[in-house]
Amino acid sequence: MRIDPETAIYGSVGNPLDYPSTLRPAAYYVDGVNAVRLSWNWTDTTGIRLTADGSALTDLGPRARRAVEALPDRVPQIAFGANRNLTNLIWKFRHYADEADAIPEPFFVLPAVVPRADVVMCNVGYWGYLYAALLTDRSGDPATSRLVADREAPVAVLLLTADQMRMVHRSEGVPESPVTGRAIVSCDVALLDARCLGRVLTCQAYALPVPYLSFDGATPVRFPTAPTDGTAQRVRAQRDAWQRILAHPQIAQRWGGTVRTGDDVVTAVRSGSGRGASDLIAHLKQVIASELCLRGASGLPLDPRAGLDLLTSEQAWRAAPSLADSLTE
């Protein structure tokens, strides 16, 4: 299957309001713009049997053979937003590999779920869409536990080389040291378990340092089709959420003359690299974080990082844990 990276939400013909894009419930090997669907079978040892179209994946050539041989060293990473989508990943890997002058390598994407979790809206990113956060019960807050007690979040697990992990970290603004300044979108890294094709894998997961989005303080704003591929409904969810955010008095009074819809936000972000676009994003983030946020039992905004096994900056940039760590436990 050949994929055009320009159809990604970041691409020239893609739309940021299509975020988070389709999650494919299958395992894939991706090399460049080509994705091969896999039959993935864990063995009783750390070995993995991989087939594509009825033949061994290693038959595809030396790049595939090297990728399979090095699988135990790869870092499992949970993807619940744009990174769960093959097209978005291909665009990101091409863009950030070029920036880092790195050699593009094949990667693997597996279907998985995170128990007692949900994929919900969080805040606004520099592409103009409302991005996702993983809502879990790990903080122990009773309000959160009630919201996700009977849910599990469909996600992708990416199996990344050390270079690929670092590229994705850069795309997510992971601080490289405790004193590194944060980008507009900037994530911490936590360890979280995911159920993946019958095995439990300990994975890296991104955790955002801003509150979840809520219009009543008690209910998260979900992506209705996050587990599926209903594009029309997904786009409507983004646009509906934006209509409510932009109607907030603090935002409408300042930006109502120029920004009335989510499409206007995207246009402003894409066309304006100057101070106006930066001020818009900063103001939107501030109002969402202070006025339109999900609150816990204490009445304080819930932090998506609360209760998670957060890594230090030094730990986050190490290529760990490995897939082998989960398979040998």
C-alpha cells in the first residue's frame, strides 16, 4: 500500500481539522511511503513471526531483514493522537529525518489498547487543531476514575529505533533537560502499559502539562470517532468544539472580528508566522487552561501527568524500555 504523505493533516492537501485521523486496527511495516500489512504472531520466546501477503517479511529484502533482526531493541511507544495514523507518521518521519539529516528507516505500527483510559481533547496546538490527551485513572482522582472505569482507549504502539524515538520526541517538544524551555506544544514522557496483540508491553507515552478540555468542568470532550474511521463525524467534532471555544466571552471579545471558526484558526496559524498568530494561540491556550478545563474532585484542573510514571529528561531521551524488556518479563 503506497501512501501520499501530503494527505497527512500536516501536508499540502491535508486538513488539520481531520485530526486525529484514521486508526488502522492492524499491524504494519512501513518503509518510506510503502506500508505492508502484517500477520503478527508472538512466539513463546522473544522471537516474533511476521508474514506479509502469505510470505515472510524478511523476504522483502535486506532492509526488512535488518528491521526484523533488530526488533527486540526497538522502543515501544503509545500513540493516541496524530501519531496513531500511518499517513501522519510518514509525513513526520520524512520531515524530521530531513531536519536531523538522518537516514529514514522502516518502522512498525501495532494495534493496542490502554485499559481504564480514553482519548479526549486537550488544548490547541500550533497547527490549529484541538489535540488529544490520554485520560486515565492513574491519578486516583475519583472523578477521573468514574469517567474511564469501563473504558479502554484504542491506540497504536509504534516500535521505534533510537533515532526514530528522538525524531518523534522532537516533534512533540520533549524537553532535553530540566532547564530547556517548552515549545507551544511540549510533552513529558511517562511509562504506561498497553495490551498489544495478546501481550502486555511497557511503553513510552506522551503526557501533556496542560488540563483537559471541558465545557462544564465535569465532562471531557471526546473524539467520537477516535477508535474508528468516520471522517465526517470526526471533522464535525473538531468544528463543533471550536464553535463553543470561540464563543467564550474572553475569546470573542478579542478575536471575534477575525476568528469565528476552527477553519479560521487553521488559516490564521498557517498564514501567519508572525506575532498575531502566536498571540492567538497563546490566548486560546490560556483561556482553555483556566476557564474551559476538566476539574477533579478538589475543584482544581486535572493534570494529564498526575499519577503517571514520569521519566526525567535524561531518562526520556534514552532508548528505553525496549521491546525485549516486555517480552522477557
